[in-house]
Amino acid sequence: LYNIENDRAQSTDVGSLFPEIKEQLLAAKEDYINRVVGELPETDTRTFPLGHPESKITQIPARDGVAHGNILRSNRWPNCSFFTNWTSLEDKITWEVEVMQPGDYQVTLYYTCKPGNEGSEFVLSHGTRTLNGRIEVAHNPPLTGMENDRVERPESYVNDFKPLNLGTMSLDKGLDQLTLQATTMPGTEVMDVRLLLFEKVSP
């Protein structure tokens, strides 16, 4: 229990000074866990929909992806996070994606890349469909957001990610794994990844 007016960082527990309020909050927490959390499955098996018939654009953020190998999330809290530390050709990022409407999609990747790591090549795949890409331009702006914080945030800071047009990808309707994996890495890292954007071109 914290006094937010005097302790913005929530660093001093004042629960012992307000035992009744603390007990009320603990009871509310326990009730929420029993009624809501207890009904949720241990593993979320929901897929990520892509290409809903009523939507022209689908965002596939790092927030909903799974990192494999050396790749790390910029923060343990998924929101606003991005993938970093992509240091091996064995590394990859995956999303469980269900294409709702088949067709052609314009794909844009939002990335950052440190100088000296340009030239990395990668492939984006969904089922038998693939799309190749290459990082031609380094883009390594500083993290931002801390200048607006009263106290250091536990969540991820943000970055000015650069859009890279990958071209058009034909997607079949159905569930499959969307995979992003490097094929060439001339430097020490491939790139940091924030977002994939799919824009419906046809039908």
C-alpha cells in the first residue's frame, strides 16, 4: 500500500499504517483471483487473426510474438516492447497467425539496426508462402520516453523504428506459424523488431 501523493515511485509500503484499507484491498484481490483468474486457462492458445474481411490493415506487433534462440524482449512486460539481441542465424521470431481472408498483402517491417550490421537478409514465411527482405540502411536512434517520466518506468522505453517495405506476400486462408528468420548476418546482430504491418491489396 503506497501514498501516491507523497511517494510517486511507490517505494515505501505504508500498509501497516492503514491495516483496514490493506485488508480490504487484499480481500478484493483474492476475490478477483478466485472469480476471474481462476477461470483462465494456464496456456493461452488463441491465435492472432490477420486480414479480417472488414479490416484493410493488420498489425502484428512484437508484443504477441515468441522469441527463439538468443533473441530477447526489450522488457518483461509485452506492451510497447520490441525484440532485440538477434545474434545468430539460428534465432527466429514466430507468431501463431490465422489468415481470415486469402489474398495479397503489402508487408512493412519496422526495425532498427546498428551501424556495421547493414546487409542482413531474412525471410518471412507463413506456411508455404515466403517473402525475402534485406536491411540496406542502418537506423539506430536512442530510446525515448524517460524524459517524460517522474520516476523510472518498469516497462519498455520506446524507439523511432524505421519502416521497410518488403513487397507483396500472397497468403492462403488458415492457421499457420508466421516466422521471421535471418539467412545472412554480416555483422554482429541482425536487427531489432517492433512490428509487422500487413495491408490488404487484393481481393
